[in-house]
Amino acid sequence: MLDRSIAPELRSFEDLSFDYPQYITLSNGLKLYVVNSGDQEVSKFEMICRGGLLEESKPLQSFALSSMLVHGTTEMSSSDVSEMLDYNGAYMNATSADNYTHISLNSLNKNINEVLPLLRSLIENPAIPEREFEVLKAQVKSAYQTAREKVKYIAQVAGRQMYFGENHPIAYAITDNDVDGLTRADVLDFHKKFFRPENMILVMSGKVGDKEIECIEKCFGVESITNQPNELRSVERTPSANRQSVVHKEGALQSAVYMMHEAVPRNHPDYINMRFLVTALGGYFGSRLMQNIREDKGYTYGINSMLIGRKSGSKVVIASECDNVYAEPLIEETRKEILRLQNELMCDEELEIVRNCMLSDLAKTLDSPFSMASCVSSNILYGTGEDYYNRQVHDIKNITAKKLLEVANEQLNVDEFYVSVAGDKKQLTL
């Protein structure tokens, strides 16, 4: 009989590896990556299309297009599309990012021949019906009006404008006039420019057989490709000389603190070391920031740090909310914890905790064919290379306290953080 008074033995991960799938070339030259795994008769089809936030000629074009794709084609109404997806047990989603729009379709394999042609029709001939488009605009305007009342959003906007520059697309603060000025024609112009076969890479995951691949070939491999893919836009940062911003929010009961620091790009040799440092600093519940600022000082319910890697660069972000009077000491304690990373070797116990935390996150990637496909999609979006997953595992397993100390001193500087605070200035001491 199992003795439940004895804790199970703890074991570290022994073998984590990801065999990156080879792509199939369709008749017209389109690349199709296939992650064939799993026992269930389900699959997920993904399209990664060039064109996102940085390619917009007007704010919200890519967002509006991805939001409106399921609202019908030139031949089918929005309700017809919804009914067809529901009837066939399928689900479609679309999101826009910096340089790409990502579209996915989950489906039962037995119905793939019904829903994949529907997806093609939605991609090629979106209706963007005027009524639904105006509803979307009203929802977006309301969402931004609500966000502007929140100190978290205010601090993020102020921080991004210092870090990227006020005119950078990623830092731009959407206004009511931007929403009102967006037209159906603007969205269709963006569609015409970017939603073309040469701009697309396809990923299929799940239990994928010849039938599913043949259906993809019929839907997306027949149209001739004669043009070159669109160039992806890169916008240089024009950071502010000022590294601190305090924005007054009358009557705010809390302050939001948002800190940013430039980091090495994803393909840099020190990127995984930086992820390790940022995880130790504030990337899990038992992190240094949580232990100090939440558990010991009681300044906040939560504080976290993250390393956000984009195609064009990366940044360290530290974010929290607290009582107005605690904003300054919270920032000071955060700086102390960063200095500790630079001045003290990490102990073996913490090193092992963070290592297992990061390896556990990587292990989740191998849980299902859909999560493995997400790894492939991410590599395409960020250009990290086919061996990126295995490189992460290798680097995490071999990280040393000495190396982390070196990287912390080379890549982190408390004086180079951009710090934005939004709250009631009457109670702030900054």
C-alpha cells in the first residue's frame, strides 16, 4: 500500500528535446510544417501571414482585420460562418503582432474538408460588413476609454513612450479619433496588400495524415505565386533622455510602477542567461522580488519581471501596483535586488529551483501537438532557428552562478532602467 506520509522523490528532467519538423512544399511553393502527433482525430491549422502593427499605414488596421475575419465572406454572412463552424465542431481565432498576423483553425479531422475551404474563403474574400465593423469600433473605443482610467495602462504608455519614443508604433497611444477615423476601406487595403499567398507560412498539427495534407494542397497549394513576399518593417527606437516619468491620476487609490531595460535579442548567446536572471528576480511566485517586496515588506500583492523578446529586440520589464505611499520604496527595493544579482553569487538551492522552473515551462511545450506547433510558429515569428528549443534546454541545464554574475554585470544597469509611475501625485514622494 502507498504510504502517503512519505513525499515522492524529486527528480529533475532527464531528456527534453524537440525534433523540429521538416516542411512540405506545396505545388505553388508554399511551406507547410507538419507536427504529426497525438491519438485524437483532431488537428489545428495555422497561417502565419506577413503584415502586422509595424506595417500599418493607419493605427488598428491589422487588429481590425484579424478581428473581422470571422464576420463573413462576400458570399456568406457572419451568422452563416458561425453556424458552419459550430456545426462542424471547429473554432477559428486570429491575432495580430508586430510584423505578422496569426490565424488558427481547430477542427475535427472528419470535417476538415468542410471547414478548410471556409477558412480559405474568409482569408481571400472577407466581407468586413459595415454593421459589424461599427460595432467593433464602438467596442474598441469603449475598451480604450476604460483603460485610460487605469493607472496600469497609464504607466505602461508613459514607459513605452520613454523607451521607444513617442512616435514609435509600439508606443503609440490609441485615441478616439484613431478609432473614429478607421474605415472599412482602410482594413480592406491592408488585406489586399498583405493577405497574399507569398506572405504565408502554414503549420498543421495533431493527427495529420495524407487526407489532411491533400485538403491543404487543394485549398492553398493551387494558386500560383508570382510575387515576392512583402518586406517586414523595422522601426528604430528613439528613446527619451529622461528615464523617469510620474503621471498624475487624480484620486487614484494605487500607483502602478512600470520599469523597462533594453536587453539582448533572442539569438544572442546571453539571452537564456538573461531569462534565467529575470526569472530569479521576479518570474515565479517564490522569486526575489516577491519574497522581499510582497512577503517581507508587504508593499504589494504581486510584482513580476519578464524578458520580452521581439524580432527586432528585447526588453526586461518589471511591473507592479501598490499603495501610492509605497511606490518609491518599492522601486528602491527593486533596485537593491538587481544589485544583489550583480554582487552576490546565486546559491546552489536557488539555482536549482529556477532551473527546474524554467525546464518545467519548456516541458509544457511537449505536452501536445498543438503546443509543439506553437513552438514552430514562435520560431517562424521571431526567426530563432530550428534548434532554439534544444539550445534553451542545454543552456539552462549548464548555467552556473559565476556566469550569471558576469551577465548581470554586463547586461543590467539599475541606472539604465526607464521608470514610469502613475498615481495620485499628492501622495507620491517621487
